[in-house]
Amino acid sequence: MANPNPKAPAAPVKEPKSFAQNLSGPKGDSLRFSAVRRPDGSIDAFVTLFVRDEKGKVLKSERGASSKHRNFTAAREWVDAGVERALKAGWKRRKGGGGRSKPDAFTLDNLPKPAK
């Protein structure tokens, strides 16, 4: 939709409050690079390791490699550099698409009855 008032200033672009990149290991472990805005405006960037069992249940998580940044550009550069190092160390990018929805358990013609 076009701006109805072309002389009006454009809305300011808001920086995100957080972002993350996830990598996976060969045995199901995962590594998450995160950056989160703090109330004072600074950005905390850190890495979280999730160790999983053979069924995918998280056994433990550890946070490390923390750093503070003044803006998201600096935090993004730090995260991108860390991701490149992790990829060289053997971690893999997760496949796109995220989680898959389960198929519908019922339809409008086949609604479940309430529990008695």
C-alpha cells in the first residue's frame, strides 16, 4: 500500500530485540548463537550448547562465550564470525522450515465430543 501522504516522514525502522542462529551436531546436540537487547540499550551476545540424549531430550545446557556490544551491527558481526568458526569445527546449519505441524486430528465434520 502506498503512503497516502508522500510528504510525511517514513516510520522509523526498529531494531530487533533479539536474534539467534542455530547449528546442529552429528549426535543431535545443538549450538545457539544469540544476541539480546538489554534495558540499558546494550546488546548481550552469547552461545548456548544443548547436549541431548538419543531421543532428543535436552540433558544439559551450558552458556558461554559471552560478549557485550553497543549495537546490533556489532553483535551480528560477532555472531556471524562465531558461526563461521563453528561451521569449520564441524557444526552444521539446521535445515530450513523449522518445526512441522502434526496433521489435523479432526475436521469440522468430525468434531470431538466434550469429556463427561
